[in-house]
Amino acid sequence: MQLTPETVYQYLHKRQLIDEEAVIKGNFMVHPVKTRNTIMKIIVRPENSLFVKQMQKDIVSDGLFQREINTYTLFKNNAEFSSIAAVVPKLLDYDDTANIMVTELLYDAKNLYEHYMLTKNFDLNLAREQAVILSACHVVPEDKSIASMFPKNLPWVLQLDKYDADQFFVNNEASTSIISLIKENQVLQNALINLAISWNYTHLIHGDIKWINFMVTQDEKGFTQKLIDWELADIGDPLWDVAGLMQSYISVWLLGFDNNDPAGYQLPEYMQPYDIKNTQSSAQAFLYEYMAIQKYPESYYGTILAKIIQLTAARIIQTSLEGITYNSKIEANNMRCIQLAFNIMSDPFNALQELFNIKLQQDYVPG
């Protein structure tokens, strides 16, 4: 069964998820969202609207669907995760025979990228709240059986050394070409291998942290956020999630340059708020709040931050390659991302200072 805007009402009615009285009064609108999954926003009433997500039926999609459902089940039933349960949408229903899940719709919410674009304000309170949300997620489960619910996968970008370049994005020559270049670059390849070796399979992680997965809502108390899209949740290294947020600051900046001017480093006017110099305070607020909540000793900050910035470089590579795959071509900004990742891996301490104005003593040896 494949849901469409024409059939979704019948499905929701059958699953008893629709307020029939509101529908009779004409309060029913379907807004499809163009993504790789089938996504529909169902507007009934602001306080009673639905988010419908359907994945494909294949081995990979089945696994991703099950990971997301397992995660929501943990949040609902396990007291260890009660804090994070409060900052994710409520799961209302799921059908694993068709890979359909229905959650509450965060009505009138905007993702973090949209929020920043509209407000031009990198609110430090939002950054600190992101640290609180990730810390609530990053729990080492006391119940050892929880780990068996997840595959414990290493991010694919940390496995480039294990496969041929053309095995990652089949029939995409552009991505294959860039992966080949990375595999031939000793600095990048060795750094990715070292990050794989140092990976910790310890905490629940979101696995795909980026600005668009934080939804910002506003009420009488101000702005607050919820974290969505848990299909890559896993037991893994919590610093991967931290790096995901850090790469958002960098990738939005780098991918904002004019692809038709490869030598230029002047952002278009509408992208100038995202200049890395304008977001440093926000990035710093997030990092230091996260490390404080996690109770890392200050003497350990250098080690933690060095690993975070290298994982950030890996996330930048991943973002660039996924963009190349989507566009089926290599653009100037993709190469800017790869070059910056190389610079970060070559000198993580200088990168921390240049990108985020964080000065550290070089007491960390990668790997």
C-alpha cells in the first residue's frame, strides 16, 4: 500500500486518527513534502494535526523504519529516556507492514535553518538548548538488551577504506570520483581510519544531527525546539551528534558561495548572516554547554574538542558527497568542503581557532 494525498484520509480514518467532526466542518488539508520518503502534513486543527511518513519497502528502508520505531518506543516506555521524550514529537501510530508512521505535527514550526534565515539571529539560548537536548539523548542504557535493538553501525564516511569508490553511490560517477580522491589523500584517509578506530559504541545517538532536524516553535514563553527524524538512531559515539551540529554551521556557510565563481569568497547578500564569523558565538555556546552538562573535566576539553572538529570534518565530507549524489555533478562548493575537511584534519587546533575562535594548547595526538 502506497499512500497518496488522495488516499491518506481513508487510511487515517481506518486507523482512528482523524477527528471526523473537524473534517465534516471542512478542516482537512493535505500538504505533501518532497523528500526521498513519502511525507504528508495533515492539517485538521492546529492542536490536532498529523505528520505522516512512509518509507519504501526494501531491506534498507525496513531497517531504518524499525530503528525509528524502536527509538520512539524507548522514549515512551523507558524511564532512562524520559527527558528526551519531552522534546520529540509524539508517536501516534505505526504500521510496519507498510512502513508508515504517524506523529503529531508541530504546527507552525520551522526548522532551525528556516528560523535562522527569518530572524538573522543566532540566539545563544537556542544553542544551549540544543546541548541540553543532545545530552538528554546521550544516555548509556542500563538495560543491556536495549543495545540489541540497534545495529551499531559505523557511519559510512568512516568506512571509505574498506570498499571500492564505486560501491558507495552506485552509477554516480561524480561521487565515485571524489571518493577516489579522498581515498588517495593520505591525510584524509588516515584521519578517517583513526576516527573509526576511536569510535565509541556506548550511547544512544540520533545519528543525523543537523539544523533541519531541530524544529523551532514559539509560545508565550519564547522559542523552544524539538528533535525529529530518528531513522538513523543507534548505539554509538555521542560526539558524532555534536559534530553533526557543528558541521551545520560550516556547511551552510561553505555551500552558500556562488558555484559560478570558484575563486570567489564573497557570500551573496542573503547568505551573509551565515558567514562563519557571525555564528562563532552560537557554536561556542553549544559546545561549552554540552561539555559542562556532560561533566567533562576542563583538562579534557582539548582532547574532546579535537575529536569533535575531526568528526566535523568527516561530516562535512559526508554532506558534500551526498550533495554531489543528489545533483549528479561536482560543484565548486563541494570542492570547498573537501578542501576544508583536509585543512581540519591536517591541523585540528588551528581549525578550531579559525572557524570557531577556540584556542587550545596542542596536547592531543589523533588516534
